[in-house]
Amino acid sequence: MEITKETKLADLLAEYPWLKGEMAKVNEKFKMLNTAVGKFMMGKATIAEMSKKSGMDADIIISRINELISNHSNQ
């Protein structure tokens, strides 16, 4: 799966369900994905929106997610 700024978090988690528990490694603010509000936002949020909410550059988010996926695949 190619991850871009337009990639929806829900699509990403559908492909890699284990990633939800790892997102706090990308940014501490992503811990909220495990809350009721986070679950609601997951359906709509894109990487670009996650970037705005966290104050973290979208390209860095994408890079860190790709690292997590690569590391998980190599286990």
C-alpha cells in the first residue's frame, strides 16, 4: 500500500490492524486513537489532517509509519 498525505487512517488500519497500537511511536498525540473520540476520528482522518492536529510534518509521519510497517514485516 502506498501511503500519501491523502491516505485515510481507516484504510491504513484496515490494511495493517496492528498499526493502531503502534501509532504512539510516531507521535505521542496519536495515543488518542485508542479512545472513543479517536475511534470516531479514524474514519475520517487523512495523514494530512493528522499532520495538522499533531503539528508534525506529514512526510515525517509517512516515513515513520513506513518504518513501523517495514520493521513489523521483518519480524
